[in-house]
Amino acid sequence: MEMSSSGSYKKIFETCEELSEPIPAVITGRIPSFLRGSLLRLGPGLFEVGDEPFYHLFDGQALMHKFDFKNGQVTYFRKFIKTDAYVRAITEKRVVITEFGTFAYPDPCKNIFSRFFSYFKGVEVTDNCLVNVYPIGEDYYAVTETNFITKVDTDTLETTKKVDLCNYVNVNGLTAHPHIERDGTVYNIGNCMGKGATLAYNIVRMPPAQKDKSDPIEKSKVVVQFPSAERFKPSYVHSFGMSENYFVFVETPVKINLLKFLSAWSIRGSNYMDCFESNETLGTWFHLATKDPGEYIDHKFRAAAIGLFHHINTYEDDGFVVVDVCAWKGFEFVYNYLWLANLRANWDEVKKAAMMAPQPEVRRYVIPLDIHKEEQGKNLVSLPYTTATAVMHSDGTIWLEPEVLFSGPRQALEFPQINYEKYAGKNYTYAYGLGLNHFIPDRIVKLNVKTKETWVWQEPDSYPSEPLFVQTPDGIDEDDGVLLTIVVAPGAQRPGYMLILNARDLSEIARAEVDCTMPVTFHGMYKA
């Protein structure tokens, strides 16, 4: 669908105020009675401080949104998370802590000597937790991808505590995409220092809520370590795959140049974005490890270069591990296209930029578990339902070619969700996602990964967010439930609303509209 020329999508990248109390929503349709909890969402809400702008989509200060369901009624509430980055920016009326794509200049009040010495203190890493929220034990944390996570009270949206993960486990940071098991066990992955000053990636396990009420974070353990393809340049990692018995880590050619990261920082006024580079010859490395006990499986799985942010699902079937992902073709870093100036441009410009960018594709890779040296040259994948292949080369590498599950020119199915409670790590049928049209979110999509059939919800000048699946309590079918998404419709009388769709066919069940606009949100959760 062609975007209207109004450019109303620019509204989702504008600063808004927090609320002092929840406001009631106007309801159309009927709210399903089993929705009794809260929809929690995170994204940027402050896009400049005084006259200093933030430049990148991932720089704006973290704003937490909440829709509460009660007796068929809905209220909306939002608060800025009182991170160090936010509080200091508000206090000093300037950008104080360097964000993903925005450099914080040294304090203009300090003299040259104190500025010189502050260079040797090292970098202050941001705690701007604008990406996701998830439970650890009984607590809820707002997160980004650094070593800092922020505990929040999900009732009042007050910020309660800043936690430095480096105090508990050997990682430089963790992703905003943990896997959480039924019992509350949390698994996550992060870059770390491996043996002999080389780089590696650690999978970390945090136990469920403790009987003695102690903090599960204190009992974090590394369960397995993945090696890095390049000694001093770890890949950017945004999520990972987990089936019932295996971890899958996809090492892409988007690299963090640590030397650049450490040296350029203090001297030239650089930010995180300046430290990424693409290795144009490396391709993509797939890594496999067993879960319990955690052991790395040393096979050399290789594939053509892709960028990867979101795994959809991962499951085992008959001696194979099936890995479904939202891929971006090629080695260029997609974040290069997410500068706010690009996203706020007029539609013709937005389209022009997206023409140059990597192309999105939903892909299925299949990794064989049982590998014999003598089988080189032939396809090892014997699952009847997929065209994905794995072929052993004479040098011992196993080359993976994917099956394409969904592809449209500059039309991404991104921010994927599934019926996680029942089908995470299992053979499944349906994925739900946010449709990006040249990077602008303009529809909700459902995909049958077995038949490739798709369903779409879309309205003109309406910009939805990641759809979260909530199962009907006694539902039998995988797609027996609803999708919750926040939609911004800048022209409307009530420009922000929560939309409830039937997950079967994406037909509208209800919407809860409020009289205030909302900026973009990335990820979140339904808290029952």
C-alpha cells in the first residue's frame, strides 16, 4: 500500500510528555473478559534535551507505556524511566551520557584539566533502557543492550533500581531478547572476554524466583561460551535461538571494532554507531550448543551474509534444528538507515533511502545434528516440508541455504511474535509481526510458516507497533487468542489507541482510544 503524502508518520518520532495519572480510554467493540492485566511497552519519548537533539532511533530517552484492563474498561499511563541518562540530561539541560548515535560533549563548565582527566576514567555507558521489559524472578526490568538494566514497578511505573550486570556475570552487556522458560528461568546472551584475551559470547542463565526471596540475578551463571570468528571484533548480537535442547547463535558480519570503540570514544567524540563495521568476506556463521549440560558443538555451519535482529522460533525435528529468522540480505548494518533525520524525511526521500538498504526476508535455516565426514557434496537435510539445504564442503564447512518464508520488496515482516507460552522451542505454524514499509511501520501481518499464507491488518495513516499474542484461556488451537498492538493515527480525534485483533484472521475485536499521541515503541509484554 502506498503511504499517503501527509508524512504523518513523522509524529511517531516526536517528544511527548509523561502523564501524572492514568487516563481512561474510549472503547469501541468489546474487550475480551480474559484480558485482566497490563500491556507494557517501551520506546523513546524524549528526542531532544534543550536545543541538543538525539540523532538515532535508539537514542531517545526511555518512556514506559501501560494499558491496564479492568472489568472491560481500559486506562492508559506512561512515565519516563528515571535512568541516570534521563535524570542528568533533565538536570543539566543537555545530553550528558553518550547514546547509541549521539555523542555527549564534555561539560562546558569544566576546565581543560578536569576534562583531560575525565578521559582516563573511561566511558560512561548509557543505562537508557528503551528497548524491552521482562521479568526476572518476581521483578520487572526495563532493558537496552548494555550492562545496565533498570528495575521498575509495573503498577506505578516508578523506577526503583539500577543494576550493573557486570557485578554478577562475565558479560559486557546482555541482549533485550531473553528466552524465558515456563518456570521463570531466564536465558540470555552477551559479548564477553574469553580465554587468552580473545572475544567470545556467553549464554547466561538466571534462575526463577527464589524460595528465600533472594535476587535471582545474584545467582546468574554462564552456561556455555561461543567462540568469536574474529579475535578482536565480536559480532553485534541482538537475539538468539533456543529449542528444547539447543542454543543457536547466529554470528553475522556486522562487527564491533573494539579498538575503535575504546580509542575513538574519548578523543574524537564518537558514539556507539561509529564503532560498527562490516566484514564483507566473512559471511554468516551459525553456532550450535547443547543446553544441559551446556556444551559447544564444534561444526562449521556457514551461510551467505545476512543482518539479523530477531529470531522468530527454533525447534528440533527428526535430527535437525529448524531456525526461523527475520533476515536482512547482505553485510551492511541496517541501523545505518535508522537515523531520525532519515525516518522524518518526506515519503519520496524515505523511499529513496530504503532502496539502498539491505532487503528484508523471513527465512528458515535447517541445521543437521548428525554429521558424517563422508557425506560431502550432498544435501544433508531430509525434512520433507522444507527446501532449506545443508551441504558439507571438502574443507569441512557445512553450507546452509535457507527456505524463504516471506519476501516483499522493502516490505519487512519484523518484530516477530508467536504463541510463546505454548510453542516456544516447538514445531509451530504461525508468526505475527509488524509490517515495515520502507522502514515505516504501517501494518500487522500474520504468517503461516508451513503454507506461507499471510493475513494483513492495515488502515491509512495508522502506524502500529509489535503485536503481542495473548492466548484465550481454554484455547486449543495455536492461533486461538488475540493480538495487542499500539496504533498511532496522528490525524484522528483520539490519535493513540490500543487495538485488539482476533489472531485467527486479524479481524478487529476492539480498540481503546485515548486523547494523546504516542511515539514509537519497540518491544514489551502482556503481564497477566
